[in-house]
Amino acid sequence: MLFRYSATTGDSSSKPGLPFWVDLLNPTSAEAAQVSTDYSVRVPSRELLQEIETSSRVRADGHVLYVSMPLPLRDEAFGYLPIPLGFILSPDLLITIRYSDIHAFAAVREQVEAAGKMCSEDVFAALIDGMVDFSADLLEKLSSDLASVSARAFGRDGVRPPSGKLLSSTLRGSLNAVGAAGDHLSRIRESLLGLQRIMAFVPVAAASWLRPELKSRLQTAREDLASLVDFEGHLSSNAQFLLDAILGFINTEQNDIFKVLTIASVIGIPPTLIASMYGMNFHDMPELSWRFGYPYGLALIAASIVVPILWFKRRGWW
């Protein structure tokens, strides 16, 4: 879809003179070619936007800047690759190429429609601010999710965590939650690093025509991004700690199970030995014809069970 925003007609799919913002949402090859022809720019394909080299992510062609970044979203149709977002910024025009409906764009579109006229760099700065705010919201949500996982795993308000079958189910769910949070954090970090790269490039490449107040605004966004990257690193460390702790709990549960099985097997060896010995029925076995031979054998088997149990209890292994 192709949207153009100008001072006279607002949002339109037909060419309204000279717009200050052209938004391409899931563009077809014909739409990309039309924009390239109308505004003498090279609209990159999705494959080019997904390139990870710095020279592919940020470059300048005179006063026209080509920058791109990955979004913290995956596209199943493209092998779960990050969904790219591209900007073509010049003093008079901003072209955005996107393949997902992003909340920041809807908010900026409302600002454009309310203001009636905005220059290209104003729209670009507003979109960057929206992306930063969106990333901050995602990190805050993940922080809350990890806190919830921690409370389930370690207990809360003096209440001990569950035990037995409920503990196993809780640990399994917590492990899934931490894995999902870790994956989401890695995608957010990739997106934040892409934004940082753009913020470092644009003020320098556009220094000759970017207004001072816009430079200050982008510098503020860059500082916010640095704080978000630090916070993401903290959350990643927290997620790794929770992962290690949960795996430790699972290992402890498994060790307890193996300990019980080991003790049970050790306890079962003496009575098995006694029963097999008296089951031989040799003619010269004195207990074979003894009146109290059967009770004696049962008592011996019982004693061979009770004595190891008491010994394990005394050593604290049971």
C-alpha cells in the first residue's frame, strides 16, 4: 500500500503534488518502482533491507540518506527473520518502507493529520521517538514477566514455592517463560542496536541541513536508547540468572529422584539375597526342617530392610 502525506490533501493514495512523507506498507514491485520514478530515489527491496552489514544499513547519496533497522518482530513466512524497516530521508521528503503495521506509525499519522503540515525531518524524529517509546514499553513488559517468573520460582512474601508435582509443573512453565523472554530480549536488543546505528549516522550525515532543534531531539533519543540498551543488558542478565536457577532446581529435583531410587535399590538388595539363599532348598540346610524356619526367614528379611533404613535416616540421607 502506498500513502502520501502533503500539506494540502493529507493522506492520499494518488499523487498530491509534493508530499513530505511517503509511506510504503508491504509495497508491491509496481508501487516501489512508482515511488522511485516519482522522487528519483532507489527504493530498496525487502532483501536489501534485511542485509546486516553497516554499509547496507546506513549510507548516504548526496543529501539523501538510506537507513534501515530490524524490528523486534519475526515473520514466519520468511523463515522467522526480523521484519525490516527502511527510511529514505532527504531535506524535503521522507520515504518509509515497512512490512508490518507498527503502532508508532499510527501515532505519527495522527499527529500529521492534526498538524496538517510537517517537514520530513519532523516526521522522522517523531517516528524515532515512537520506536524508542515502543521499545521501552516492551522492556517494561518483559521486566514484569521476569519478576513474575522469579516469584513463582523462589516464592513471594515469605510463602515457599510449591513442591512435588506442582513444583515440577511450575518449573517447566517457568523455563518456557524464561526462554520466551530471552528470545524476545535478543530481538529487542537487535532492534535497539539498529536504532543506535541510525542515531549515530543521521545527525552527522545530515549536519548541513538538519535543524538545530532536531539535532537536539535526536540526541535525546540517542541518550534514551543508550539507557534502554543498558536496561536490556540488565534484563538479559536477570533472564540468564533465572534460567540457571530454574535449571538448578530441576537438577535438584532429578537428584532427589535418583537418590530415592538408589536408596530403594540398596535396601532391596539384602532381602533379595536372603530370599534367594533360602530358596535353594538344599537337603543339608538346617532351617529347612526347623519348625520356626519360616518366621525366622521373614524376620531376617524384615531386619535386612529396617536396619539400612534406620542407618540412612541417621545419616540424613532419607
